[in-house]
Amino acid sequence: MSNKIGVRIRAERNMFDPKLTQDDLIALLHTRHNIIFTKSGISRIENGERYVTDLELIAFADVLKVSTAWLLGETADPTPKRKF
């Protein structure tokens, strides 16, 4: 199984209008989840050179407004489930 998370993170980041830069993503991850990344770290994830931890997966999903299942390649629908 290939690392789909990085490809999907990049794709979703580029779907924002205006596009969400790596710096924007880094800032959101830091302010919302207190997770610190460098541009090099984000690039390594997006290029499939670094895996994502479970806590990082949840943070990416939240910041990008997609489901963790979509980031993992388990579904074609990026819409997160509604919380009740």
C-alpha cells in the first residue's frame, strides 16, 4: 500500500481559494493543534518520504476540512462526518 496521505494533503491544500501555501498550513497546524512543522517536513510528507502520526492525521484533517478516512484513501468522499 502506498502513502496516499501526502498526495491528498497537497491536493486539498491546492483546492483552497486562494491556495493554501505550505507556510499557511504550518501556521494553522501550529495555532489550532500546537503541532510544529517546517516547510521541509511538509514537503517530505507531501512527497511520501515521511509518514504521518495519528495525531498529525487528525490535525491535517481538521485544518484541511476533510475526513481522516479520505486522507487515508479509504473513501473517495473528502467530506468529514458531522459531529452531533
